[in-house]
Amino acid sequence: MSSIDALGPYVVALVVGLIALLLGWLLRKTIAEAKIKSAEEHARRVLEDAQRQAEARQREVLVEAKDEAFRIKREAEREIREQRAELQRLERRLVQREENQERKIEALERRERQLAEEEFRLAGVRDEIARLKQEQHAELQRIAGLSAEEARAQLLAAAEAAAREDTAALIRRIEAEARDEGERRARDILALAIQRCASEHTAEVTVSVVPLPNEEMKGRIIGREGRNIRTLESLTGVDLIIDDTPEAVTISSFDPVRREVARLALEKLMADGRIHPGRIEEIVEKARRELDDVVRQAGEQAAFEAGVHGLHPEELEVLGRLKFRHSYGQNLLRHSVEVALLAGLLATHLDADAKLARRAGLLHDIGKALTHEVEGTHVEIGADLARRYHEPPEVINAIAYHHGEEEATSVEAVLVAAADAISASRPGARKETVEMYIKRLQTLEQLATSFAGVEKAYAIQAGREIRVMVKPAEIDDAGAATLARDLAKKIEEDLKYPGQIKVTVLRETRVVEYAR
């Protein structure tokens, strides 16, 4: 079949050639009879060549077919031999497996017979044991006068009582050891943390002393008819005390921010030399801007000291405000840094997250920077701030937990609360009288600003005077007198204070024109 297939192209070529010759012969016959013989001779030669080529190709194809058939036959014989060898190997394995199975079956049969014999023997032994137990129970019941159930109940009760007693003693011993070990370790950790974090205590005062270059400067600060000192006091909300103290002016106010603004402004005025109401307003505003820079730098420095990074710039600014806030006489910014360091040290000893503990410790009292501006407790304000600046949930929880607002969800929150207690309870760290004094003055100012038409209110003279600036467009002179009387009555009803409080209401009308 393969030789025929190989000859197919040549046969087709031959047929096509014959057809072409025939067509050419007919065409040449119609054109010229003279060319017929030449064409026949050419066709004959072509036909002979084609036949010779076809025969040669046929012989080649037959030889190739025989070789291929011989090769296929050899391969088939080889495969048959291999398959026969594989079958023989498999037959031998099957015979061996059958022999092994037979031996195993015989061994199992022998084992079954042995087990049956052993089971029969054990059945007899069990029957004998059961008979002996019955006889023993009967004898015990006769001797003890108790049934088996009663004896079992007594034994179980005695065993249970002994086990309970041993368990209770073991529990008490373990609890005592754990309590002693826990207290000892806690004391060691706290002592080590406190030793490694030794920060100074700051006692808040309510006055600042500004040195003067000479005594003549006092008169320039007072100004003609006291207009300079009144302007400075009204703009800053402090009380300037110019007495017999040589070359010094005392600035009195419970608010350290106001005192700092007044101190900076007074120093700049003395350095500038031009002291008049217009210049005072300009310098006070400049001092406030400088104080904002101081606040921001204080927040950055506190974060650096505490090892806390990645705080939002606004968060650092709010944190820096704590430099001018105090709690029971303790500076809140230094307290926050101390709590951060203590919490980090405690976390290190307990294999907790020291970085997270420092961050939560630094921010735990950040709400106190805004308690006089935002409604709510400092814990609520601090937690809201932390959420606003996308602090981790553990930090927010630590802020809320350190005053018991929420349950602790992490060990770092507990460590922050412990560090806060350590920082606040150390000897000399806080004074309750200062805090109560500041709260009283803040309440006095809030009470004054609650009246309609009041623009600003400042408690001065250590809380012995409240100075109120009113809006001249809303309150006239008669209204100012009424306001002073109503405010004094409200203070008497709502506040508790030593001595008396002077109420001063200031109403100023200012007209400004420009000459062009």
C-alpha cells in the first residue's frame, strides 16, 4: 500500500503529461501537419523517460518499504520479548504473594484457635473471680453491717473531703507565693523604672518678675495718667504690680500664657523704647505669635525627649500648650514626658510594646490643653483628638482608661495608668491648693463672660479683682453699672472665696480716622 501511495504523484504527473501531449498534438495537427511527426517523437521520448523514472522510483520505494517492514518486525519482536519477560516476572510475584497470603492465613487460623482457647480459659477465670467477689462482698457486708452502695458513698465522701482540703491548701500556698512574687517583682520593676526616669518637679507660681534697666522705666511703663499700663493690662489680662521693688515689675495672673505674653511684650517694649498704646497693641500681638512658635517647639522637644515620632504637626502644637498648663502645681508637659518614659520602661520589663506605651503616655493628658476651650472632660477631649489624628486604637483606649472611662484592652493601657499614678503621687509632685486656686479663677472668668455684652474678662490681683471689658455698642454707661452690680451679686451666690472680689467694668469708645 505504501509503494502505491509513493507512485501516486508520478502516475498523476504521467496522466497530466499525456493529456498535455494529446492536447498539443491536436493543436499542432490543426495548425500544421508538418509538426505532427516531430511532436509524436518528442512525446515518445518523454513517455519513455517518465516510464524509466517511474520504474526506478518504484524500485526505490519497494526497497524502502521492505527495509521499513523489516525494522518494524524487529521492533515488534523485541517488544514481544520484553512483554513476555515482564509477564513472567509478574507471574512469579503473584505466585510469591499467593504463597505469603497462604502462610498468613494459616498463622491467623492458628492465632484464632489460640485466642478461642484463651477466651474459654479467661471466661472460667472471670466466673471464678465474680464468685469470689460476691462471697467477699457478702462477707464485708456481714462484718461492716453496710451495703456496697453505702460503703462506696462513704469512701467517695472521705476521698472528696481529703482532696478538697489538699486542693485548698495548695491553692492558698500558690496564691501566697504568686502574690509575694508578684509584689516583689512589681516593686523591683517600679523602683528600677523610677530610678531610670528621674525628672524634676515644677511648682507653679502665679507671678513673674521682669527686671528693669533703671527706675525711670517704671514711669514710662505707667505712662501719662496710667494709659500705658492700663492698655497693657487690658490687652494681656494680667495685673502689673509696680511697687517699691527696685528695678523690677511683677506680672500677676493665674494663667501662665497671659503672663508669658505680658512678659515678652514688656521686654520688647523696653528694648524698643517706644511705649505708647498703639505700640503696645502691636508688640502684644507680636508676642502672641512668638509664643505660638514657643508652643510648637515645646511640643516637638517633648516628643523628642519621650522618643515618640510621627505625630501630626497640629498634634504637636496642642501638646506644646501643656507647657503652660499645670495640674495641682505639676507642669503637665513635663508630667506627660515623664509618664511616657515610665510607661516605656515598664513595657520593656514586661515584654510589651514600649514604643506604643510611650506614645500613649505622652498623649494621655493632651485633652487638658483644650479644657478651657472645648466642652467635656480632658479624657473625652483627648480621646477625640487622638481619633481625629488617626492614633492607634490602643492609644485611644489608654487615654480613656487612665481615668476609668473605659475598660483596658491592652497591657500598654494599664502601664500608662500606672505610670500616671507614679508621676502624680511622688512626694512634692503636686499641690492641691494651687489647682483649686486656678479652678476658682477660671470659674470667676467664665462667670463674667457668661453675661451678654461682655467681650473679655480677666481675673487679676490673685483673684481679688475681676476686670471686665464690654462691647461699647451693646452696653452703655448705665448698662455697665448694672452689669457690675449683677455680676457682683452672681459671684456672691455661686462662688466661695476668701475676703472680697472687686468687680471693674471697662467701657471704651475708640474713634479712628486716617489722614491721606
